[in-house]
Amino acid sequence: MAINSLTWLHPNYLKLSHLVKTHDNAHGLMLVGYSGIGKRILAFQLAGDYLDSDKLKPKRWANYATTANEYQDSDLFHPDCNFVCPEENKTTIPIDRIRSLKSFFELTSHQGKGKVAIIHPAESMTYSAANSLLKILEEPPDETLLILITESIQKLPETVVSRMQIHNIRKPSVEETIGWLNNEETENDWQEIIALFGSRPLLINELGYEFLTAKIKKISTDLDSLVLKKSKPSEIAANWAKEDLDMLLKILYIWISSLVTGSLVKEIDAVKYVPSSFKGLIGAKFNYELCFNYLNEIANIRHHLLNGKGLNWSLQISNLLTPIYADLKGLIQHG
């Protein structure tokens, strides 16, 4: 995949490419922006420029490893590039991974072009790991480049952020996203998917049109069934527990947020893609405090799910869906 095909990334690449090719860059670069817009592609492209190697410039997004182990086994592997990310089924980067990074930087470059490390996502570092990284940033070895990829600077220690050169990566427009997703062989209507997941073309492309459309249809049908009293919360919950639960919870969160946003700003477009049964709630007076508590409850369940906490998910989801079954009881101000 040529970097210039990602039009929203190309200005950042042009700005940094010459600097890294000549090793006239800051020791630490931080790429900040939404997930799924290509920050990792940009990072590997810059790493390849720094090391003067085409090995780190794959042509297809699918070539990009998602775990450190997959990177070691992939065609992307380069002895002078260290890719640091949470191990499979883990959500954090522990201190020992950063300590090993320090040792990696101290070794002589295999190909004499310097050494590069990429940390993704940087906010997944534990507190002790971030402190260990700080020691590297305070006295960076010569001919080294450290690239941090993050969605949120606020989730990183200020001491680390202050020692990085920050580059904010622009999110593509809806038009750019659709243009990139569609090609000569594919012409899909991406509007609803983009409305739910945002302009994140690489993430959307990785998940696929059919997969995302099926998930949206499923949760929409299930919620309509709840509102119309055709199904009980426990029945829906039992099915959701067997599905991609995180994806379903994310969509539910976005739709409830859309209802609240539409009510607050009186914006019809905000609720354009909610399930048909929810459209009858447009214009209703919501109890915003309870709505935000409900959204927080969804976020907490997702947090427990992503961290592998052992819970009775059917019970958790059943409790979460009960207010919808009860005509959003407690969330709407009646009378």
C-alpha cells in the first residue's frame, strides 16, 4: 500500500520523511490520532525510511502484524526495528518489554543504519513501564528513533509527552473514507457504517462491509424486538453472550449516545441511523443524568470484557437491556 494513497496521512509523511532519512529528526516522535486511520502504517513507513529499508514498507495493510509475536514471524521483521505492543490476549505493555527495549537500543545496529522502536498503543504501557521508558527518553542512545502511537495524549504521563515531538494525524473526511474504501470492484453504501464507527477507513476495511452490516442489522433487530416486547432481555442476552459482545456493546453505546445528542442539540441527523423502534423516542425528554450513568454502565461492562474479567455476561447484558425493554424506564422523563 503506497503511503500517498492515504491522502490524509501524506502531508505528515512528507513533513517527516526527509528528516528521518537524514537522521535529522527528534529521538522521539509521537503520532496522535483516531484508531483505524493508518498511524501504524505511517510509523512503519518512517521506520523503513530511517533504516533505509523497503522491508518495513509492505504494500498491503493485511501485512501489518497485530502482536509482537506476529511481527517477529512476518515479512515485516527487521533486526534493527523493535515493535512493542501488548502480547496476545493482554491489554497492557509490562515493564519488562520496555527494559528489553533499552537493551535493544544499546546493541550495535545490524545494518549500520541505526535502530528504531515502535510502541503501539503507547497508552497501554503500565505506569512502571512508562517510567522505564522515561529513562530511555532522558538519555537516548545515538542513531535511534522511538515512535509512540496513541489515541490520547491525556492517557500518557506528562513527563513522557514532554520529551516527544508530537504530530497530530488528521482523520479523513467522510468523502475521503468512502473514496478510499470503494474501488473498481467494490461500490458499497458506507454511510451508516461511517456514521457509527467514524471515518476510520483502515479499521472499517479490515472488519469488512458484510461483517459490519450484519452486526448492525442484528443488534437493530434485537433492540426492535425488545422495544416491541417480542423478546425478553434474558433471551437477547443469552444470544449476545455468544456473539462478538464488544462490537454489539459499542454499537449500543453509539445509538444511545445519538438519542441523547439528538435530544440535547435538536439535531435530526444525529439519530438518522438508529433502529426504527428508537425513532419514536426522537424528541422525548431524557433524564440526562441517568442517561450518562447508563452509558457509563455500558462502558464499564466493555472495560471488564476487554480486560478478561470473568463475569456472568448473560446476567450483565440482561440487566443492561432491561431499561430498553421497559420503554427506557428511568431514562425518559414522563409527564
